[in-house]
Amino acid sequence: MRIVSLLPSTTEILFAIGAGDDVVGVTFECDHPVEARQRRIVSTSAIPEGLDAAATDAHVSAAMDAGEDLYHLDEGALADLDADLVVTQDLCAVCAVDVSVVDDALAHLGCTADVLTIDPHTLAEVLASIATLGTATGHDDEARRLVTALEQRLEAVRAEVAQRAGTTSPRVLLLEWTDPPFAPGHWVPEMVTTAGGSPTVGAAGEKSVRVTWEQALEVEPDVVVCAPCGYNLAGATELARAVVESGALPPHLPVWAVDANASFARPGPRLVDGVESLARILDPTGPAPNPAAARRLR
């Protein structure tokens, strides 16, 4: 089987279940595992480099309003790879190539590849997507083992949180973007609750939404976690520092930055890493989070 993966998360899953050797095409964002960088890149971003958070939001909003694509699909590369299976999404036009673009490209090329759409909105659906990819690629057993291991780790976090029963759940302002602030959606609020926190904004299973700072702080948070979509820990730290320096947050609030790309924004196995990091952030009596995954600014 020859597979083209148009999502960083599905690329990660495919390698994790033993189908990495079959992956022949990926996106410019597919950076985990490192072997994925050796595959042909078939999609790139149309967002200019070097924009700050506010300018990026403005560019994305203008492109969406104009009906413009935020990603370029290299039809020539797609044709050369002669794929049997193309994995894409219909979840968020800002996240990756939309399935409609893929369908149009394959029809134009006369390609008969199967198109598999992966659109998880919750943690359970993320785990289910691993099983779906296992079935589609002939790696059912490996997928089941991975799902079982991830479920066991989530259950271990829930057990740790249960031991803290009787204490008030910390109110968590988790930001999926910082300028302007965005309330989290999809699986992220569920990550917060699984880790023992109470999200102050955002709804599990729903889309992330733009909010004002007044709305973000209306329910007074105990901690702020910056997880800007598309940013690693270094980038998230820069954006979190900018928020702190802007004076938008009360001076007493602890502020953390996390590796959003690795463990929050991409619906793959490392979301469980994110839950574990959040659990450590929210439990001051327990071990500190891995410094490679989370950084406290104040």
C-alpha cells in the first residue's frame, strides 16, 4: 500500500502502528517521528512566514472570508506518488488541506486512490481514529495495542486526580491562540477535565472560538496555559511572554506555555502526553512537568 498523509496527526499514528514504511507522501508540518521528514512533501502553507500572532489571525480570517485556501496541494507530487490511500480531514480549514480539495485534485488527475477522512472531535474519537487507520492499513493488532496503552495512561491520570478528591478543581484558562485570545474546543477542554481542572472557557467537542480578554477572564482562572495552535514549546513561550508583558492578565496568575504541536493541537497519540503534563501543572504537590513539554513563565 502507498499512503499519502495530509495531517501531521495521522502521519504520527501511521508510524506508531507500524505503517510508516507505506507512507510515501506527507505535509510540510509532518515532523514526528523524524523519519516522516524523509517522505515526499505534497502540501505547503499559503500563510506568509514571519507574521506575529495578530497578523496571522488577520491573514487567516481574510483568506477564510474570501474563500481562499490556506494550503497548497502539489498535484504533480500527488500524481508521481501513485497513492492507494490518501488520508485527510474535514475538521478545520485552518489545520490542513480540506477533503474537497483532495477530491477535486484526484478527480483532475484521474487518480483512483481511496480517500479516508479523519475528523475526531473528542479524546474517544481520537482513539477511535487510531483503530480506523489500523483497519485501513492492515495493522489492526498494532492499533489495538496502541489504543489500549493510551487508555491505560489516561486511566492512570484519572486515578491520580481521584486521589485529590475533596479539593477544588483548579480553574484553567487554556488559550488556543493569544492575539486575539481563542477559547479551546474539540478535545482540549476534555483534556483539562481529565487532568483534574475546570475549563473557564471553551466547550468539549465544539469548535474553538475567538473571545475578548474580558470574556476569557470572566470566570476568574487559577492558572493560564498557553497552547497556541501550530507552535512548539519555544514559540508558545514567546507568545505567552507577550501576553504577560501586555498586562492582559492579572499579575498574580501563574502562566504556563506548552508544546501545542506535540501534545494539544494535533489529534494523535501524544494528546495523552498533554493530559499528563496538565495533570502535573495542576497538582503543585506532585512532580513537575517535563521541562521539554511545559514551561512556567511566572
